[in-house]
Amino acid sequence: MSWSNLHSHCFYCDGKFEPERYIRRAIDMKVFSYGFSSHAPVPFECGWSMRSQDTLNYVNEISILKQKYADQIQVYTGMEVDYIPGVISVQHPSIRNLDLDYTIGSIHFIDQDRHGNPWEIDGKHSTFLHGLNTIFKNDIMQVVKRYFQLTRAMVREACPDIIGHLDKIKIQNRENKFYHEFSRWYQYEIMHTLEEIKASGAILEVNTRGIYKKKTVHTYPGRWILDQVRKMKIPITLNSDAHHPEEIINCFEKAAYMLNEIGFKYVRVLVNGKWTDVELDPTGLKIPEYA
């Protein structure tokens, strides 16, 4: 049994170390396939995205590592690409021309402040509160609706292979400070978004980072959403969003146990370069013998 993780970051963006260090640790952890998904460049100041001048070096370095470790692990080149209408998406030429193995699409920014600066919604809580007040006049319902509206637009207009951390905005809602997830309006946003994902054929990520970073007690997305995902037969993949080599399979056993309880028997991962449904249990993935 083994694992796969396709959401990870290295020192080309906000990860801690060079790519090879992650690969070596992944091999130690008996990881079958490992994908790098550094944050794609954005055309404004951002402390955690890759620089545009580094993208070719990023792709080339991982290509070399693919060959170097080909007999020990399958390595893939991806990017986590923000969706900002009219600014950046997986369809932007700067992304398409890189010939990546896969893409993850995520929402990290909602609209702009009065100075034209994109509002980051998954960073410091103080930054979130400032935007909530100045851009949305403290209307949290409109913020959350806009977040999922942008997610649906991404799925329709620039659909990635993987939808990243679907409900990550909940990190700003600790102890239900602003809203309750069982509110009718919130559940409508979730279900409407899942319907778009289902129609697209994209893979939904189950992301464990919120748990091991103690920002939430649940995966992104949470269990009640995953109940609906299973009923709708939306394919899922299990990722850790690792920024440090020790995070590569963090909380995977816990998440896999939960997924089995819900009724998921398979996750979709890259095997020999093709998306493949592989059997899942808390001890790992049952990788096909031909791989």
C-alpha cells in the first residue's frame, strides 16, 4: 500500500525547501506519486506566489527530477492557479504554454479594495476583517456568496483538473463567528457549486492542511459536504497541501478513515500519467500492478 499527494509547494513559491528534498522524503514515506503545485504567478505583489521569471526553471528542475527518480517514484509537474476574472486562470497563455501535467484551481482573492488591490481571504484574520468592512460593508453572507460564485465561474470558464480546498473560507469563521454551515443560504451555495463541479467532470480535492495546521477540525471540504459529493458521484483526490516535507501525508490515515466511513472506496490519482481511480483504505492506496 502507498499514498499519492498532488498538492504541494516548494521554495519556488511559499514552500520551505528545494523540490528534491520533498521527493526524497516522499520516497521515505512510501509515496507512489508526488506532484508539485506551486502557486502560479499573479500580476501584483503577493508574498506567496511564484515569480513569473522562475516558471521555466521550476518546470525544468522538476523534469530533471522526474528522470532522476523515475525508478522510485512518479513525479508530476503542476501548478495551483488562482482564478481572478480578467487577470489569471488556468486558461491564461502563461499557464497553458507550460505544458503542465495537471492544474489545481483555487480561490484566494475576492474582488478589490478601493485602491484596486485584490482582497486575500485566506490569510490573516485582520486582513479578512478589513476587507469585510471596507469592501462588503460587513455583510458576511455576500462575501461567502461571492466566494462560491467565483468558484462556479472558475469551473465553468477555466476549469482546472482539480478543484482546490473548496470551502477554505471557513477558516475565517471559527466557532461559527459569522454564519452556520447548516444555514439554508450556505447549503444552497454549496449544492449549487457541487452541481457545477459534477457537470464539469473535474476532481474535487479533499485537503488535510486545515487539520494539521489547526485552522479547522475538518478537511476542506468538511464531512457533510463530502456526504453530498459521494451521492453525486463526484471524483475526489486526497491531498495534504504540503509546504514542508514532513507534511506530505499528514492526516491522510484520519481522512481516509473518514472517507471510507462516508462510503468512498476510490480516489482519483495520476498513474503513469493518466487519471485513475484507485482503491482507498486508511493504510493507503492499492496501486495497480501495472504501474
